[in-house]
Amino acid sequence: MRLYCLMMLFIATVVTGQERQFDIDILAETFGFDEQTPIAVDRDSLIQACPSRDCIPSIDTPEFVSSDQADFVADDDLVLAVALNGVLKAYPTKILIHHEIVNDDFDGEPVAVTYCPLCGSGVAFEGKLDGEPVEFGVSGVLHESDLVLYDRNSETLWAQVTGAGMMGPKTGEQLQEVPLVMTEWRTWRQQHPDTLVLSTNTGFDKDYTVDRYADYRESDRLFLPVSASDARLHVKKVIYGVMVDEQPVAYEAEWLKSKGEYVESINDQMVEIKYNNDGSVTAANPNTGKNYPVKRLFWFAWYTFHPHTLLRMQQPSAGS
């Protein structure tokens, strides 16, 4: 809780234009980055938000319970869910807001499950670099309000929303995504009753009943300024973002759920996007079978990283 309060104090000073200094410069003193370090973004856009690296501790030895033992998860709680190698696991966001990263394993396949409460984004990545298993941690800096990961092998910084290497030895490389679903617990559980659920027995003394981001999700304020914005949707409106080759497309979540599925042509590519019974959203070319990764996140976060995105949304009714 103390680290959280420090982070909130720092964010408040950024928003009000004041300066907040930490005793340690994470980039210089922890990672050893200097002017010669490869970097793909403006260094000034990497904002230190913690007094130290790993100030938000990742879960590296996760424990799980069966779905009928997960009485700590309410029906309408959001979970991140991954199905891989015949194993199904759900990660309640009420736990993830305290950790942001779970380094896990799916029958021998390492996976990093990540959640950024500021961007409302959940993304899973392969837990391998150069064919070797790797764990990820919270770097302690933010970029465009987004969680910045670091890998514990090369100590490169990675953008959570895009999976791009931002600073360090692997700058310019790309993490490989693993399909992930973000949906309400009741929806996932009804379709997948055999799912495992991340336990509150994490090894950390945390109050997982406290949702410290509830007010943030409902407000129109951001904790940090971003470089691009668009007023067509509320900044925290939930969208599903898809990259169709090089063209980003955003689908308003409520609009897509009401339709069930939608087919369109984007740059001569047919795209069929579906809202499925278990809360997953899939996008594919029905002619070729090619699948496109789908991310669920806040509108502002998608637009900030993809300002040339197309937007599919409910159109205002006449006279409104």
C-alpha cells in the first residue's frame, strides 16, 4: 500500500506540473542505461512512477484453485483467461492490479500474463526470448500511461500494449503474443467450468478485496498525459483493437456485443470479428483462415499507440 501511495503522489505531481524526484533513477542506476543505450522512443516519454524496479511485485510462483473453490471471485469481476496446451486458467484482475504480471507455465510452455490497470489492457506473451525461458518484471516506469515490462535475461524494456522492445539490447524486437480473453468471471466459468483460477495465496500480504482503480475507470481523467487523443469515444470506453496487417481497427465493445459478429473488408482483406459465448472476441479472414490478435483495452490507450486507427461504433441516433 505504501508503494501505491507513493506512485499516486508521483502521478498527482505530474498532472499538476510539479516535479517529483526519487532517490534512485531507475533507468540509469538500476538498468545502467545511458546515452548510448538503444532506444525506440523519446527518453523523456519514459516516466518513472516508482521508487525502484519491481516496486509492484510480479507473481513468479502462482498457485491455483478449481473454479468451484474460487469463492473470492464475484460473478461480475473481470478475469484474464488463457487456454493453452489443453490447460485453462483464469486470472482475476482484483489480484492482478496488485502485481500486473504473472510468470506462469502451461504444461511446459512459459507464459507471462500481464495487466495494465491504467490502460485497462490485458496481454499474454510467450515466456521465451531467443528460445530460452525468461521471466518478466515491472520496470517502474510508464510510457503513455502503459505498463513497461522488463525481461530478466537481457533487461530490455517492453511496451505492454504493443509488445515492442523500447529500450535496451533488444530494442526493435517484438514479443510473441499468446491469445488471451478478458471477460466477466460468470461468462468464462459457465463455458469453461474446468478452468483453474489464480489463488489469493500469492506469498504477498495484499488485500485483494480492495479495487483501488474503481474510481479511475469511471472517470474521464488520466493519471499521465498521452501524446494523442480522440474525442469520438469516452477515454475509458472499452474497445477491441485488431491489427489487420498494418491497419489498426477499433470496435466499440458494447456495439460489437450487440451485433454478435461483423464482417467487413479492410484494405482488400475480409475480416470477420465475433463476440463468442465465453466472452472471447476473435477476428479472422473467413476466406484464408488467417487469424488476427484481438486486445481489449480503453479507447485512449489504443488510440495513443494507433492514432491512424479505424473506429467501428454505435452511431448517435438522429436528434441526439
